[in-house]
Amino acid sequence: MSTFSPVITDNMSAPWWASIREGRLLVQRNPVSGTWQWYPRAHCLDDLSIKPEWVQVSGLGKIFTYSVIHRGHTRLDAPYVCALIELEEGPLLLSQLQGVAVDKIAIGMDVTVAFIEMDSTTSLPVFHPRSHT
């Protein structure tokens, strides 16, 4: 696997990147209304006067939709699956789906987050099918 370019963090995204390195998934939420939002912003979408808080989420979700990439990013072995995950808490998060054959993927499939280390300073969340026992 090739090394990815360093992640450029700013004040807005720094808490998220730090949590990913720690193996935790954070999402922003309005501390007054409880409304979740993703991607990071300086204000809450449902009330622009309120600053959102970062909250750890379960990392559980369902496949909302997905696309199989046959050619694309030269640093990833094709084919790979780019999936929009609907987290149990509600927000949609774009990520890579791993650990399942393409012909076994289904919309609504239960998934769980895992974290992969890209280099000594960067980790990324990916999702895997959730086993039901």
C-alpha cells in the first residue's frame, strides 16, 4: 500500500482526526436540540447561533447506498467499495466498505466501524458487515 499525503487538519476537524487515531468515532450534535450533523461545521444546521458539540457515536449503521470503484484512486487496490453509511444516530458518513464480496453487499446491510492506520499520524474509519449472533 502506498503512503497517503498527510492529512491537513484545521480547528474545525482536529477533534475528529484525533478521535479516529484513538479508535473512536465522533460526530457533531446540537447541544440544545440534539440534532446530529455531519460533516464538521462551526455552527449547528438547525440553529446557526449555536456551536455544535462533538459526541462519540456507536459506530453502528446500515448501508444507505454504495458504489463499486473499478478504476480511480491509484493508492487503493481496485475494485473497492465506497459506501454512504447511515449511522444509528442518524447522520450519513461516506467511507470505504471492507470485508464483504461485492455480490453480497445489500442496501440496509448492518455494518460496524473499524479503524485502519494509514501512517504513523493518520487513521481512517472504514466499515465492515456486522455479524449477528
